[in-house]
Amino acid sequence: MKGIPVVHLVKVVTQWTEVSFILPLLVIFTSFGSLNAQTDTSWTEATGKCYSTSVTPEEGWQRARRDAEANAIRDVLGIHLTEATFGVKAESINSENKSDYFSVFSELSRSTTSGRIIAEEVLDKKLDVENNNPVYAVKIRAKVAKDIGEPDPGFNVDIRLDKDVYYDRGSLDLNDVVTYSITASKNCYLYLFDIMSNDSVLLLVPNPYFTDNFYSVEGGAEAFQQKLAKLPIKLRVGLPPGKKTSTEMLYMVALKKKIDFYSPYMTNESLGIIPTYQSALLDLQKWLVRIPQNLRTSASASFTIRRR
């Protein structure tokens, strides 16, 4: 990547600054062949939206329809999940207890059941304008089937940090850099999120400077680390004004198939950041419910930021 300047991701006043890239809004849903044994199917109606200003009308309608499909699956399968897995933490989450949020993110991939749409029809399409930006909305009626299957016990991924505590030294160039290493037991595609201290979530990998998120078992951790070393971006810690300490978490999802993550909140203006924990949880769950459990696994690592 000669000629590409090093870009520092820095959180100052609860915002990321000096970021010169825009994370792609492309989402790819891959077919995994015929359905395995299924439980009872259910019909439901759902609406999906696309808020992006950087897509063609055709792409806008496609993304809105995919969002509607994900909503349909979650409506059928996610209500029970939300009550059973996340509901018990609702009170502490509403009180903005970060450790409880981190616990929810850590459980998300392991506890999310997967489903498939086996029939659907478009009921309505509508183009609105919000804040001078186009909003594509598609309403569908879909037949959802729950996939039967268990996680692959031989598919594991791990993320390790170089230390547990990083320091905000009051200067962009002096603040500590978060360094991490990743290992996986099988060939996979890695999606790495930073659960930030300002209640938002950033997709770190993949991004425009790091589109090759494939982890090869043959090459191992060292080969993937060499890929990361070429990335002209450094993740530097930063604390909001007035705070002396904070906690963040790196949350990683590994997939056997490449199925890129997409959030309608990740607009050009937000630089790939999902603005709240709750919207990030919703979009991550909508992404994961379309992926059979045997094709995914996850890992996380928390760290502390202190002012020095």
C-alpha cells in the first residue's frame, strides 16, 4: 500500500476523528443450498429500509428487501431469543452498565438461532425522504423456517490483546495503540467490531484498506498477522473529556462462508459506526439469524483505558 498514509483511529469527545475511509455498505447474502430438517414454518409481514445515499436505486431496493427478510426471520425466531437471552439484562442495560452490554455481545453469536425464508412476496415499495436523504422501504410477506442444527464444536476462534490496560496520554501520537492477534481452528472470514466506550460500535475488519478478511489455517495466525501489519490504520485509544477510565471490547465473529455485515446506520456520515449499542445488537442479530449455527463462532476480549 505504498503512498497510502497511516490513518489513526482516535476517539476524542466520544467521536472518531482523523478517519479517511468509509466502510463499504455492500452486503452479500450467500445461499447455503437446500434446507436441512426444519421445524414448523410461519408466515409474517415485515418492512425493511435502506438509508444509504451512496447507492443506486436498484441497490437501495435490494438492500431494503434484504433488511425486510432479516426482520421477518427475527420476528419469527427473535422474539423468544430477545426475551430469553437479552430480556434478563434489560434493566441493567437501560442503566448503561457497560459490563452487561459486553456480556450480551459475547453471548450473541452463540445464542442466536438461525432461520431461512422459503417463500415471499413483495407487498409494497415506497421511497421517502428524511433530512434530504432518500429512504427506500420495502414491505414483504414471508414464510420463515427455523433451521435445525448445532454449533460446530471443532470451529473455534480466539482473539488476544497485547495487554489489558491502555493509556490515553493526552496526545494523538502518544496514546497507546491496541494490538491484537487472532487464531482460528478452520478456514474462515473474520468480522471484528469495537464495542466503544461512547456507547457506539465500529466495524474494524473488513474495511476499504483491509478487504481480505480470509483466515487460512494453513498460513495460521502469523500469516493473518502479516496481513494486519500492512493495514495503514492504527487503533489508538482515547477517552472523552472528563473521564479518567473506561472499558471497551473487541468482538469477533468468524464465518465459514463470506457473508458481509451491513447496518443501515453505517452511513457515510457515521464513518461505519453504529451509533448505539442497542441498534448494533439489533443489526448483529438480524445478520446472524440468516447464518446457520454450524457456520459461525465468536470470541471477545475486553480492555481498560486510563488517563495518564
